[in-house]
Amino acid sequence: MSSQALYDVLFMFKDIHKVVLEFADSIDEDQLNWKPRGYSTSIGFNLWHLARESDYLRAVILERTPQLGEDFGEVTEIWAKESLAQKWGFPTELNATVGTGLSDEMAATLPIPKKDELTDYLRRSYEALEQFVELLDERYPNFDNLDENLKKKLENIRLNLLVFLSHDCRHLGMMECLKGLQTGFGSATEQRK
């Protein structure tokens, strides 16, 4: 029988989001778009993917759990609300995608926007997800006195939040590797300076 670990998901999201955003701020446009020979994605792709995944996660949870209520925010993703696919010239068939399952060829051709626009989208996606988790923590600090259906949905939401937290960590590692290949310095090296 498994037991729930005690952790603060909001703190961990804010921590990894801060690290990813600081990483994004530390690179220039060339580093954002650089890809090693034979590799299909850049740091920019990874940042776009993290923004899309966070934006999507919050929206899909709200869409599938309407009993949370309107004060949890709009169901519509920033991506759709602001027509970012059209604005940035993404293929129309990718309007709903978050980057998962793309072929290497398709991923390599995505028109990653300028760093400032991309990091703005990432920052806002992260903020919206953090606000969602904060309200979830306030409203449902435990699963006491809940009907079984809502309890199962909340357990699933918590599990998905952890999956997405580890997802962000994996992409941060990939981006640090890509930066290290360009500069010769990874995050561990930079901390020793």
C-alpha cells in the first residue's frame, strides 16, 4: 500500500519555474535557436514546449473538472485566446498541439518566436498554473468530506501536477545540455565561478 508523500507542490513549481525563467534570461537569440548537427530541437523549442504544456495543463484540468468553479480561471488557453499560433506563423494543423508527439522533421521547422515574446508567454503560462495550484491548495488542502467523484478527480490532478513538475525538470536538463554544448559551461560549472 502506498502513502502520499508530504511536499509543497506550489513551492516546487515556483522553484523550477524560477530556475527555467532565469535560464531563459541568461541566453541570447543565437543560443535560443542553435541546434547541434543532426538534432531537431533547440532551447527555444524546449521553452515553447514548456509554455504550451503549462498553458494546456491548467486549461484541460479546468475543462475536465468544471465543479472547481469559475474562480479557478478561464478554461481557454493563452495560446488560443491570443491566437499565438497564427501570430507566430505555426502550421495551422499544430494549433492544438503542445509539441508532444511531433516528428523530428516537424519540430525542426517550427517558427520559434523571438526570445522576449517566448519568455513572456512562458512566464504568463507559469503564473497562471501557479495561481491555479495556489487556489487548489487553499480550497482543497486535503480530501476530507468530499464526494468520491471529486476526490478521485483531485487525486488525479495532484498526480498530473507531479508528472508535469518532473517534465519541466527533464526539459531544463536538456536545455542546460544544449547551452553547455554551445558555451562549454553547464549549470554546475557556472555555479563554481
